[in-house]
Amino acid sequence: MNATDPALQDEAPLGLYTRGDGRAREWWRVSSSERAHMYRIEHGQGESGEVDVDTEIDLDNLEAKLLKWRREGFVSEAQRADEARASLAGSTFSAALRRAVEAAREANSAQVRPHASTPTVRIGSVDLPRGEPNALVPRVNAAYLFTERGDDIVQDIVENRRVMLIGHTGSGKTSFIEQVAARADYGVLRANMNGQTTIGDFVGFWTVKGGETIWVDGVLPVAMREGYWLIIDELDFAEPSILAVLTAVLEPNGRLLLKERGNEIVEPHPSFRLFATANAAGAMSAYRHLYQGANLLNEAFLDRWRVYLFDYLSLEEETEVLLRTLPVLTRPLAHTLAAIAADCRAAFAREDLASAFSTRRLIDWAELMLRTGDVERAAGPAIYAKVSADDAALIRSVIRHHVIFDA
Ligand SMILES: Nc1ncnc2c1ncn2[C@@H]1O[C@H](COP(=O)(O)OP(=O)(O)OP(=O)(O)O)[C@@H](O)[C@H]1O
Ligand SMILES: [Mg+2]
């Protein structure tokens, strides 16, 4: 075998490696040698084309050189050409995409934009048609902060898409949907799949009342007929029979077939919307050990939803939420508490902590702190008693890092 062996040539990155421009340009050229297993390397500088190093080395040495050159900022001509091609393809793609987006907007706006006479309410930067006030409209939480992450979801609601929010406990999934509904006047029904909801509760059942057998609609047909928004909480705990019923309804304008009622077809009211929340589905599956009993939702099922990952709020956003929820807090106080939560979440992400630190927990702790005036005492029922002794010790040390306790 010698250096002209094609297999070896494939391995050895022959060619020109350059850095800098004009007079500052410097280059190394690698070519195959007449001698077996050897490579010729040449070096030059500036624009003269003069070669000041010309030597032969073996493959091991060449690899070491290539590494060193890369560290020094040399790039192979082949790689430069690849990058130029990719960037050209990228810019052509982006330009084509921009044109397609404009065309889609124009085509959609006629369809999706609410009729000029329809009253709308603006949430974030999206106009949502208003519903009808009714007893099931949730109460507005004036402290609720709509962040940018909500815009796409509100647009999905306008377009009647099925939306699934996934994320850790207390990251704001359920409250987001409720607060959109509260502001736009839609009634909300909730069904929790973690152990309590049977297929009968969900779809409906026959029962005997006053000697008569009557049908009682479950939560799904009620929401579909009346035009409520249905939030299916903890969908990753649902029994297979419920998932099977849901699949049919997941298509936009999907109808429900009530087999138990002689195949009655339930048509969705135009205001009906379907939402799901889950802690450990899809991209959150890595955390299934924290949510014991959660089922893996298969991809075909997930593909019928728009799935949004709800992370905890940022430090600034959470400070804002604390201030809005508990206006007696000062900004520095709120900021310190939010920073403690952020540090605990970072420890959780590093797997130093086994429990996540929810916004719900943070608000609860702050409320209790305002009642007791004592950071540690408030942390007892709001935090420490809910986690393992190890976690409690670590959280206590995070708190101590931010707050100097009175002696
Ligand atoms: N953007 C926000 N603005 C104001 N408060 C928020 C916000 N996000 C979350 N919260 C607070 O956090 C609490 C918990 O949120 P929520 O119940 O929506 O969480 P979740 O993600 O549905 O949790 P779980 O998975 O446990 O059901 C809310 O009641 C609210 O007080
Ligand atoms: Mg929830």
C-alpha cells in the first residue's frame, strides 16, 4: 500500500488550508507523496506564492498538524466552498419562504380574520373573537402575565387547532388557557386524567332516574355541543379508551360518534376548542420518572396536536408576576425570591435537586412569608415539607445564599 492508495487518500484531507487575506494570507498545502504512507506539506505567506516550508510527514503527524492548524484558524478550501454553498442555499430558501409566508397570510386572512363586525379582544399581539359571557367563564387573574410565548397559541385558538401544552408542574399551562378564556369570555370545562376520569365521565353514560333510563352527556359532548373550551389535564395519564375517543375529535371540526347512544353524531359548536396539558409527554419524556405512571403518548397521536413546551418564566418575568400578584412586595424582594426559584431550577436541571420549583410554589411561599414575616417558617409548609430531606437541605442553602437570616 502506498500514499496513492485511494482508500488512504480518502482518509487524508489533501488540499489547501488558509487563513487571513491579502498580505496577511497564510496557507498550508497538503499533497500526497511519492513515498508510501507519507504526505508532503508546504507553507507560504502573503501574495508572492513563495514556499518557505516544504517537508514530508506521516499520517499521525499530519493529523496533529491539521488539529493545530484548525486551532490557529486555518480553514480548508473545501470547507469554505461547502459553507458558501450552504449559505447560498440557505438564503435562497429563506427568500422563497418569505414569499410563501406572505402568500399564505393573504390567503388566510380572508378565512381566519374575524368578520369586521365580530367583537374581538387583543391578547398579546393577536385578536381573538369574543365569546358569550356565561357561568363557566373563568375569573380574570389580573396578575397574569402574557408573554411572547402565548402569541402562537392564541393564533392556533383563532384557527381552531388542537393545542397541547407540555412542561413541568406549575409552569403555567392550565392558567394560560384559563386566562385567555377569561379575557375572551369562553366557558371552560376541565377533565383531569390522573386517576379520576372514567370513559363514562368523559363521553357519557346511561342511568336510571325516577324509573326512567336517561342519557347523561360526558364532559366532551357537553363542551362540543355548548361551545365550551375543554382542557384535558394530565393527558399522559389517560386510559387508552379515552385516547381512542379523542383521536376522532382531534381533526378540526372532527365529530364525536356516541356509540352508546345508537351512533348519535355530535357536531362541534364553532366555539368549541380542545386543549391538553401534560407533564411528561413528547419532549418532556426525559422527566417521566418525576411523574410516576405517565404514559408515553405515541407520535401519531402527538402529530394531531400543536405541542408547545412551557418552560418556567424567566427571572424578570417571574419578578413581574410576583409584584403583580403581591403588590406589597418591593421589586428587590420579588427579585430575590425569583432568583432563588431560578437557582433551584438550575440545580434541578443539573439533577442536584429532584424536585422542580414551580411558580405556584414560589407565590405560595411569598404569601406565607408575608403572613409570618419569617422566610424559614414560610418555607416549611410551602417547600420543605413537600420534598426529600436532601432536597430541603439544598434548597435551604440556596435560600441562605440569597437571604441573610436574622439571628
Ligand atoms: N404567566 C403567569 N402570570 C401569572 N401567574 C402565573 C403565570 N404562570 C404561572 N402562574 C402562576 O402559577 C400557578 C400555577 O400555574 P398552572 O396551574 O397554570 O400550572 P400548570 O403548568 O398547569 O401546572 P400542573 O402541571 O401542575 O397542572 C398559577 O395559578 C399562577 O398563579
Ligand atoms: Mg395544570
